[in-house]
Amino acid sequence: MHGGTMNDAQSPQQSIAADLSALSEAQATQIVDVDNGATIDLNPQIVKKSLDGKPFALYAYNGQFPGPLLKVKQGSTFTVRVRNDIDQPTTVHWHGVRLQNKFDGAAGITQKPIEPGGSFTYTVTVPDSGMFWYHPHVREDMQQDMGLYGNLWVTPRDAAPTPVNREEALMLDDLLMRRGLPVPYGETEADFALMGRFGNTMLVNGSAAYALNVRRGDVVRFSLTNAANTRTFNIHFGGARMKLIGSDAGRSEREEFVDAVRLSPSERATVDVLFDKSGTYKFVHESPETRITLGSVTVSDEAASPSYASAFDEESRNTDVVADIDAYRAFFDAPVDEMIHLTVKQDMMGGMGHGGMAMDHGVGEDGIEWEDSMPMMNAMATKANTQWKLVDERSGKENMDIRYAFTRGDKVKIRLVNDRAEDGSDHPMQHPIHFHGQRFLVLAFNGKRNENLVWKDTVLVPKDATVDILLDVTNPGDWMIHCHIAEHLSNGMMGSMRVK
Ligand SMILES: [Cu+2]
């Protein structure tokens, strides 16, 4: 039972929205074509929604949950006017986008939070194609979880990749509900700070019953975004053949048939799926511990026209991506420049006991904590008893004391080391590590070379694992480096880099 030990106090956003009758219902996502030079409004608002018959307050950009799907051509620049209509200070962070530093939306680093009633105008440039997303960079554990997220779809400047019958953007999320209402959030900081807030209600594009209708033989390109606080998803379409074609920032060197796609918080994946039989395919999250149906795809008897089945059969090599990455290969075997340890100090017993109770619990062979194995302890975890840390190997500096100094043009090899229990971590688990404002290649997992490269902004470092990345330093300014588990971030698991 989740949250059995917590009180029923209302979160701030719930008390202000006590009169739900005055609120509008959350609307479904609209696709907005944003032209180069256009100006749009993107206002965080308070709306209501119900999943189990009981209405509750939710946040939503322009009243939509998820927020509008902004579709824009690679290389464009557009303006986003934000008026904060919620009860909390907020910002908008353009996740994975190599835009101008002052528009990164990183509260406390690139801007002051936008106070309730206040405004801020962002200029967004999109040099890279891919499925990006936007969300607040203030109390993500609450604001993002309560509905503030949307996709930014940057379509490639050049010829489209392999043709498909249709394209769908899916935002995956989970909400922690109790008796039909969201479990209240920590008043001044994130609770569930140990493992993050695992939800018990799965949402695809804001719906607990996602459904899509296609024709027999249709190839559908799904761009998946994990908008959950902490849950790692492992996705498949119940037996439909699936080909992984891209990740955070565009296509991979090589297309690859896969049985499932693993996606940690804030990561994206693009897959082509062939629905070759009429009937119903389940859209499933399957981990070693659980199998949850997230939605369904119903396939009619009508045959797909045109048919892209033969192109789907090919695992194409993207020569343009390979050529782009060629310029970086000389750096792959260079010595490691920086090493960052991921670790936690925990003491739930007020000094009487030892955090060791939490050690090594609930993480499977694959190094992923798929579910909350200790909900009572997790719910009570705050900064007072739990401190997540990035630690720089060379200086010993921790979290915001870390400020790397890089220069535009640097190719920086960074080793991310997930400290083991024997290295002093009180609860080793996976961390999705995100670098703002730059892009990187994942070179190796546990010393094993990655043979299919793709540009990324977030990488999952499983328990006990070591991951090497090559950071392509191109974008000047002060940028955050942090864990994208919302509760770990709120807890302090972040550092920064200054690029000159
Ligand atoms: Cu983390």
C-alpha cells in the first residue's frame, strides 16, 4: 500500500483549487504547427480532471494535458510567451534543445522563477531534429507530475526518413493515486526522495485507456517520451514487430529490430511498428516484475495503402548520421577527462541505525528498480534523512559545488560511475543523467563499446554500472547536469558546467 504513513494534508495546488466547480476540464493535446518566426502563448493553468470518477486539480499548459504538441521545422526560431496562471513559481525548460542559455528555463541558473501572475518570453531555436519536450524546472516532482509537460517535435530539414503510414507521439507517465485522488506532494521539497514517486496509474497522453485504430499492414512511427518522475518503462506492442530507429536527438546510425524499448525518465525513442494482422494489439509496459497494459491498437481488415512493409523489413544504415558522427571518432579512445560518481547518504534511523537497511534492496539483475520496493521508507525520505549526490572524482566536490569549465569546441569524455554499496552508497539504483544545452554520444556501458550511436541528452546509468559519454561542447553559457528522477533533482542531485 502506497503512502500509508502519510498525512492527508493538501498540497498547495490542491488547497487553492478547493473549489473545483470553477475549473475547466483538462483538454486533449492539440497539434500546433509553429512557423519560423511565429509567436505562441504557452500558459500553465489550473484545470480539473478525473480518472476514477472523482475530479481533482491538475496543471496544464493552455488547458491541455499533455500540453500542446509543438511541431516545428529544424533550424526555425520561434517565440513563446508564458504567463504563469498557477499558484506556484515556475519556468519552462526546453529539454534537449541546444538553444540560447538565457532561455533554458533553469530556475536559479538561467532565470528567476516566474511568479504566479508573472510572465516570461522565451526565444526557442531548434538546431537538431527529433522529439524533444518541455516541462518546468521548478519542483518537477510536483509540477511536472501534475501535468506540466508537452512534446516539441522538430521535423528534419532534409528528406524525411523511411516513409510510414502515420506518426504518433506518445507521452508516458504514471500518477500515484489513492482513493481516486493524487497522493499529496511534499510541501516545501520532494518526498519519496529515496527512489522517487512511483505511480500506480499509468497514463499515455494523459489517458488511462489509450486507444489507436489502424489498418492491417500499416507501419506506424511512434515517438515515445518518458515524462514520469522515476519509473523506467519497457515498452512493446504485444507481438507486433518493432524497429528502433532513433533516440533523444534524431536517428541512430543503424535501424534495429527490437523486442522492447527501455526508456528512463526524460529519454525518448522512435520506433516503427508493423501491424500485420487484424485484431487488437496491446500496448504494454513489461518489466521483470510486472506487466501492465497501457493501451491498445485495434487493426481493421482494410489493407494498408500504400504498403510500407518491404521498407520496414530493412534495417537501414543512416549514412548521413554515420558521416556526422565520423568527426568525433578520433576522440572515442581518448583518456577520460572527467569522472562523476552517483551516490547517496541515507539515515532513516536518526543516527541510531544505519542506512544499510535500504542497501541493495529491490534492484534486479538488470540494475533497474522497476517498482517501489519500500514504499513506507521511500515516502518518508526527504533531505533530512536522504542526500543524493553527484561527486566529482578529481576535486571531491559535490552537487552545486561542481562547476566544470569547458570551451566551445571541446569534446569531453565523461565517465559516470554509479557507486556500489561497497563504495559507500546507501542505496545504489539507476539514474538517468541529463546534460542541458549540449548533446553527447554514449560510447560504452561497463567498458563495452556501443556499436550503434545516436545523439542523446540523457543516459540511464543502471545500478553498479559505469557509462562513458562524449560530450559535444557547442553551446556557451551556464548549464545544469542532473539526475532526471524528479525527486533526486529536488533532493539536490545536480551540478553545472560553464561553457565559454
Ligand atoms: Cu537519480
